[in-house]
Amino acid sequence: MAALAASAPLRAQVGAAAREEVSLWDWRAATQHLLQVQYPLAMAAAAAYYGRTLGRVARTAQQDGSSATPAPAPAA
């Protein structure tokens, strides 16, 4: 930290590298990572944990045209 505080060129270099890294993780990139990497991993882990039942439920819902969200409660 002392070297960083004492050296303007080093601060500029570290700052540039940090800005470049941050640019890789804007909202769009983070969302794409979530959808393409983390979500499939979570689904695979759930399928492994719960077994084939999870896949059967999803297929049945897809065939029936149902959504994964419950229907709203009827108005009183």
C-alpha cells in the first residue's frame, strides 16, 4: 500500500486495470453470467439433489402450459 501511495504511475496502472475489470461486469454481463453459468449449475444441483422428480415436474408444467408461479388468489 505504501508503494501505491508513493507512486503516481503505479496508481494510474492499478486504476486502469481496475476500470477494465469493472467494465467486464456491467449489468448486462452479470445477467448473462447468471443466466448462462450460475442458473444451469443451480438447476443441475437441484436435479441431482431432488432426483428426477424435479425434471418431471418441469416437463409436466411445460406440457400443460402452466407457469412455475402460482395463480393469484381470488379477490374477496
